[in-house]
Amino acid sequence: MAEKILVVDDDVETLRLVGLMLQRQGYQIIAANNGAQALSSAKAEQPDVILLDLMMPDIDGFEVTRQLRADPITANTPILMFSAKGQVDDKVTGYEAGIDDYLTKPTHPAELIAHVKSLVMRGSKARSSNQILERGQVVAVMSAKGGTGSSSLTINSGLSLVKRANAKVIAVELRPGQGNWGLELGVNKPEGLNRLLEMKTNEITADKIRLELTAHSSGLMLLMASYRLKDVNLIQAIPQMEVIINQLSGMSQMVLLDIGSYFFPGIDRILALSNEVLLVVEPNPTSVSRTKVLIDELYEKGFGKSRLITTVLINRIRSDIQLSWTQVQEALELPVSLIISPVPELAYQSAIRFIPMAMLQPDGLTAQQFGKVADLLAQRIRKK
């Protein structure tokens, strides 16, 4: 089968000439004339090499490269930047963004073909020698509104998963300025996520992320957000979040993202990196109605089909004044996989002693319920 080359250039004549030149060498050509089209084509077609122009009207080649490198699907695709700009600074910026090679226009056809062949061969060797690492599952823990318990579910399910499946798990509090974990676990000034979000995307490496992780006594690794209100503006640092998630998925068997409310500026881009949504719902009419709307939107994004939606019912007050499990399922038109029973006294003791509920009473009903969530997640790991 012919290797696929994605050629990206806003100049139609360049697209035509370069496309013909590469077709004569036996390559299959995919064309894109702007950055947004390049990103969608790269993800859909998964080319063997991307030939990328720098200067484009919507998104320049540097930003296209950063976004390609942040997406697990395209993170390892060889990129040749082909541009009329030949300054050293342009080349350095390109390499820092993540390109593999740089050629200045105009160039001799033989030279262009030689560079493309080299990148095709490099990509082929990497695949055949398994240099592209198997990535961990990314699970987005979220709800249709805030305050439903996604934070507690993430931590308690994560530490249960580490214990029951002996898995390497990283939990991320993806809510800068709205962090709870530091307060719940007695960690002073938890700012690991914030420091990473303040970096440039090309500065965020696996080694720098490791420095910001906090190791919990359970074995669960935590990337925590601050609880300072002034840090809320970092919620806009979506490119940095994409890089962090991509790096973490290569460092662990499972990444749990505590997103909280669905109303998140870059939620579509975060969900694009997620294999599954762990959806939290409360058994009251308002929560259930809003969750049903959210489920319909998730279906449109491909969840519930190739990617899973797992629903967890968290009941924090008396069940006799709430909707029943059956009523919730009927309203959502989706099975409720698990239920977490109300335990206000245990939650209070957990808060004042800075110990997660699943560890405070490891043999209790609540720990068993979190353990069932962990068992479901463990199945995703075993299937990889």
C-alpha cells in the first residue's frame, strides 16, 4: 500500500506541483490548504508524513505542529516544514515546536523527495521496532454541573485502582484555581498543574511533569491544582493541557482527569484526547435532566459508541427523598453502572483527618463501592 503524504499549503499552485511530484514517486497525496484542515485531515487520515507550510492565514505551521504533537493520534507523525522563511530563528522555533525536518522554498525536487523518503523510512522503522509507546487510557471524570462529587470519585477510585489492579495511575485535577485535593489531603500550596500551565507548550516535558507530581501514600500519583481564585484564568491554557495529557498517557496505564463541570472552555479538545467519560449524576430531577442533555451531546462526539460512557450515581442525602436508581436510568436512557451511597459522617471524618474515604474505612461499604468503579476501570487496562 502506498504511503500517505499530507501536503499543507495555502498556495494552490504549490499544492498542485508538490502533489504531482510526490504522486510520481508512488505516494498517495492528501491536500489541505489551511491549518484547521491540516489538523482534521491528519487525525482522520493518519498520514505517514506531513509536509507543512509555515505561513498560513488561520493557524501558522508552528501552532499546527504543537497541536499535532499534543494529540496522541498524531504525536509521532514525522513533520517536514517546507517554507519560504529560511531564517535561523524560524528553523529553531520549528524544531522547538516538534518538527522533524526543515526545508526552505524553493528547493530542487530531488532534494524535497529525498527528505520525504527519509522521513517515511524513519517513521516505518519506528513503527516496526515498536518505538511508538503504547499509551495509557485517559478517562474524563465529569458531570453536568459542579458540586456532584467528581473530585472524591476521582481520588477514591484512583487509589482503589492502584491497590486492586496494581496499576500505575495518575490523577489530574484539571481545574486551576478551583482545586480541592490539596485541602482534602492536607497538602500546602498545591500548584503543580499551575506551574506547568504557565510554561510554553514546547517546555512541557515528561521530566518536568514528573517534578510536579505528588505521590500519595496509596501509590496514586497526583497532579494537583491550586485553590487560589486568581489562578482561574489558567483554565484558558488549553494547548498546555493537551500536551500534559498526552505526556501523562505515555507515563502511566491510566490517567484520570477530574474535570468537574462540563462547562469548560476547551472541553471538546480535552474530550478528543479521552478514551472514556466517567459521568457523575445526582439522583434529583434537575441533575438528571441536565445530565440527559449532556449525554446527548457526548453521543454527538462519539461517546457511547467507540468510546464509553460510564455513569455513576452519587447519592449524598437520604435516598427516600431522591429518585430511585431505576427512575434515573429510565430518565437518562442509559444504564447506571454503579451507585455510591450517602455517608455524611464518613465524609466529615475524611475531611478533618485528610484521609480519602476509601482508605479511612477500607473494609466498609463505601470503599467497596469505589472498588467496583476501580474494577470497571481495570478492565480497560487489561484490554489494551
